[in-house]
Amino acid sequence: QINTFTKILKAISGQKKILSIHSRKAEKEVLELLIKNSIKSAIFHWYSGGINMIEDIVDTKYFFSINPAMTRSASGRKIISNIPRELILTETDGPFINHGSLPIRPGEVKEVISFLTNEWHLEEAEIQKIIFNNFKRLLNQLNI
């Protein structure tokens, strides 16, 4: 996997690409390879690694996407509370996460927004504005 990932990173290095990466149990290796290959825009999708790695990822200004499943677990909530709000994006991971008995659909981020409203003690509109501005900053990294 590392060899394949390295080949992909080398192939896109210097290009205007945004990578959404599921780094489960390989956070350190993924981060090192992103830096080594000068990847400017990356999102750590459904981050589940150690709290200590969050600071290293934050130093690179890479983003984190959070989903409803993360808001429902103690470990997910702890991770979210350690990510600076200016690096958080929302995601559903649909249809692989359920809302009730139905698979969640892309764009159904209401549960995440509600969680962040309580976590950050802000109004829903302010949360939406923060997330939208984060997304714009991600695009601006690529001069899009």
C-alpha cells in the first residue's frame, strides 16, 4: 500500500489536486509521504488516529473531515475537540453510515452541524459559515 500510495503522490505532486485520505493506522506514514511529495491540499477523512498526531497534521495546514459516526463515539468526539475549527470540513461517508435504519446520503451533514453547534457554543448559521470558509480556503490553496 505504501508503494502504491507513493506512486500516486509522485504522479500528482505539483498538480492542482485535493486528496481525501483515509489514513487509519497509518497516520504518521501518510503525513510523512504527503510532506515528502509536496502535497499542498489534503483532507484526513474520518481521522481516527492518536491525539498526538493531530498537532503534526495541523502544522501542515491539512484539513480533517468529520462525519456523524465520529460524533457518536467518545473517541470521535475527543478527536473532534482537538482539531482547530479552521481545519474542519464536514462529510457523510454515505452510504456507509446509517441514519436510523437508512444509509446516510451525501450532503446530509445536519447531525455534524448540530454536534458542532453544541461543541463550539455557536449558532448553526455560524457553523455553516465556518465550514464554508474552510472549504474556500482549501480551494484557494490551489488557486482555484
